Amino acid sequence: MNRRQFVINLSVVLGCSVVSIESMVVAATSELDNKTYKAKFTEKQLECIKLIGDIIIPHTDTPSASQAEAHLYVDYYVHHFMTPDERMKFVGQFDNLLNANPSFLDLSANQQVNSIEILDRDMYQGSEQSTFYRKLKQLIVIGYYTSKIGATQALNFDPIPGPYQELKLSEIGRVWF
């Protein structure tokens, strides 16, 4: 096969994969739309994720994690991307936090912050609870910064980075790939 035929075949394959990737992204984002997405966690679990998210990323001059709906991202990730074993471990550790005596939701605001600070301090200890918290925190942060609110209000958003400069082919010599 000559190079020209190879490039033609490659462009066909890449064109198909780009279309399929785009359709998957559209399907995933439309399903995660907060108006139509049905959360699989219970209301109590979602409330706990919101509280933890707001302790990790509180409302300051930028919106909080719950305002960016990071809890829905956590729910979607846990129920669509974790294996059944990972999900069972994660939800089990999460329920341990919820059903502890006293429950995380029953603590005062200062006690909740202190609990999260302790979990932050012990995050890399290797226990099951620290592994669970590390994954939960990671999902909250990813959910926040990949949301529209996080990407446009918390991060410096530049839809077209850098100034436009027209380049003439005669000045640069060859086409860049």
C-alpha cells in the first residue's frame, strides 16, 4: 500500500472514531443534565456529598461545589464507571461515614469541618477509610472543575488562547503537523 492510500484509509478510520466519540460525549452530557438526571444515591447520601463538597470547595468569590453540582458528577461516576466491586466498596465506606455514631449529617458545622480536616490529614495512610475519602475528594474536585461553573468562574477561562496571528506559508517554509 502506498502512503497516499494509507493516509486516505487513516482519515476514514479517524473520521469514524471522531464522530463516535462526539456522539458518546453528547449522550453523556445530556444524561448528566441536572434537570433530567435521576441520581442513584439516596437523598441522605447526596446531602452528605454536598456537605463534604462544600467543605472541600466552599463558596468564596467563586461558587461552591454544591452550586456547581459536583455531587451529581460523583453519583454519575460511581454508578456508571466503577466496577461493581469498586462501587460496593465505595458505597460501603460511604455508608460507614453516614451511619457512624453520630452520623456525619448530625454533627455541627464545626465538627463536620474538623472531621474532614482529620480525613485530609490521614488521606495517605492506606486505610480503607482514607482510600475512600481520597477517591471522594478526587471526584468532587474533578466534578467541580469540569463543570461549566468551575471551568468558567473558578478557573481563568480563555476560549481562544493567544492572539490570532496569520502565518504565510512562504515565511514558515513547510506545513506544520
